[in-house]
Amino acid sequence: MKLTTKLMAVTAIVSASAAGAEDMEVMHWWTSGGEAAAVAEFANALNENTEHTWVDGAIAGGGDVARPVMVSRIIGGDPPAAFQFNHGLQAQELIEAGLMLDLTDVAEAEGWADVVNPPSLLDACTYEGRIYCAPVNIHSWQWMWLSNQAFEDAGVEVPTSWTEFVEVAPALREAGKVPLAVGGQAWQQNGMFGVMAIALAGQEDWLAVNRDKNADVARGESYARVFQAFAEAREMAEGLDVQDWNQATNAVITGEAGAQIMGDWAQGEFAIADMVAGEDYSCLPGLGEVAVLDTGGDAFYFPVTGDADLEAAQKELAALLVAPETQVAFNSKKGSLPIRGDVDLESVNECTQKGLDLLAEGATLPSGNELLTPDTINQANDLMTEFWNTPSMTAEDAQERYAQIIEQAG
């Protein structure tokens, strides 16, 4: 579907200097089935509405694998036309080094400040008053996905909270199910810990730790509950040996596992499996304990190349990524929420609607990526995966080491 005449008139402002078609390599880590279907909508928007061509630069293995490759390309003088990072501080050093294209003129021409919701997403793209990235979605980690079939097979009701889930987990085991599906990558384990921290320690204490870097709170009673629950989750995940997050999601889809704590991108996998929310699977924002979304997600950055024609094409792509039609097409496939407050997703499933309702209510928190430096996140990743793979490490030991990481981050 062609974009509106009005949008094309606006994008012409930033593409007027383009001398011709550009082959545009776009690097990202969206490689699962649902992710590939979503990113194809971005490619279609570029290919069908401009003279340029999307050259897909997908990197398998997730952000921890992809980001170093992207940074190496950029600082090595062979940058792509665009690349995906998460909202937050991941690109700050590249911006400070003058390696990222300033998109302020695009943002002003497109009126991003008037439509990006919540405004913190555009703030995350802003450095010293200038805008350096195009936010494309709101992804929240704050979800637990449950297989209705697995609980039916176990003869128990689908739980409506983490507390209820822990109570019925033994029934899942007796029915031959793995209660909790968790992949083997560090970012998955640390991300799950973050969800549990908000749900079980509460928003106030989570902000005290992640925003204020309060190590006393990290050492306190509320976080002791989180680490104990994380230790219990480690036991509930025994019996499923998978690496990638979408493999863990598939265990829920097939009924091999009861549940997974994973961001809303998991919905893309349920969609391509023709699973119906509320019938085949259920979802609990905030683990059913704290109804809140963290407003993480993805943004695209555009390296400085010194090529005026490519720069014009980069700005044209930036405008297209945030355009209303593109936002609807992409986020409908991705399982995420659009960053525009002025678009309607005409028909959404009950899980997406829960997310939209929370967003409308303002029940949001910043993501950890927006509050913590990449170095701190990497230290936490390392700790959580060590704990996850070392049954002899106690919750108390892990908590103290975590508090030390927060102390150093402050």
C-alpha cells in the first residue's frame, strides 16, 4: 500500500537532494519467524515507496551478538546505511564520537515531538538537544505467556498471577511438563530477573535500584524475595535445554512448557503458529502482580557516511519508519505497540489490548536500557547467567554480588 500523498510531500523535504536510487544495507537482529515477517514490512515500505532498495543485514543470535558486529563495522569505516539498537544508552558513545547522523530536521518536518508516545522514547534518541535515532516500537519485557493446553493437561486452571503459577507448577511437573521455559542466553535470564523484580519488589524499589542506583535497597528484604523467587524459577526451568528465546516460546506453543517470561515480541511467534490469544494462550502483564509496562523497544540509527546522496536516502528511510502506515503494518506483525499516539490498530487480540490499555492509563516505567549503562547491563547479564547455571550459588550470594554491581554503577 502506498503511503499518503501528504506523507510523501513531507518526506520530499528530506530527500530532495537525492541524486538517485541507493542500495541500503540495514542491520538488525530480527531473525525468528515472527520477527522476519515484521521487518519485511519495513523493507516493503522502502522498496514500494521510494527508488531505494532495502538490503537485509540480519544477524542471528540476538542483540548481544549483533551489537558488537555493528559497532565494529561503523568504527572500521564500513558502516551500513542503518542499524537497530534498543532505546536507551547503547549508542551514546557513537553519538559522542560524531559517527551518527543528526535526524533533527527529519523529526521536525515529521512532527515527531507531537506524536511519539510516551515522549521518553524520543528523549532516548536525543543528545544535547539533537535527535539521532528513529524510534519504531514499544516493546515491554513485562509479560508472562502461558499455554492453556499445558494447564488443561495438568488438570489445573490457568493461573492469573506469579503466586498462583508457583502453586500449580508441581502439577505441571507431574503431567510431564516443564513449568517455565527459559532460553540459555544471558540477556534472557537477566531480562526475566528484571520482570520479577518489578512484580515482586515493586515499582518503587525497582526504580530505587535501577534509576537511583541504591545498593541498600538491592541488599534489602524486597530484593531478597526476588532472588529467592529467581532461585525457584531456576528449578522450575529444569528439563528444557534450548538456547534461543523463540525456541523457549515454541515450547509454550506446543504445550511442552507451561509458561515463559518474555517480552511482547513473543506474540509474533504465537501469531505465525495461528495461536489465538485467550483461547490457545494467555498473557499476564507484570506477572499478574503489578500491571505495568516498561517502555523499551527498538530504534534505528544512521551512520555518518560523507555521501550526500546516501544521507538523503537515510533521512527518507527514517521518515518512513515512523510514518503511520508503516507503524501499523510493522507493529501488527511484531507484537509490539506503535510509538505514535495518533494511530489505531483496527483489530488487536486481547493481549495487545491489555498493553494498549496500560499505555493509555500511563502505567509505564522506563526500561532498564534507558537507566543503566551497557557496562552495568553486561555485568548483570554475566551474574544472572552464572547464577542460573550454577545450582550451588545461593540466592544470598547472588544478591550481594548484584548489590555490588549497583553500587559501582552509582
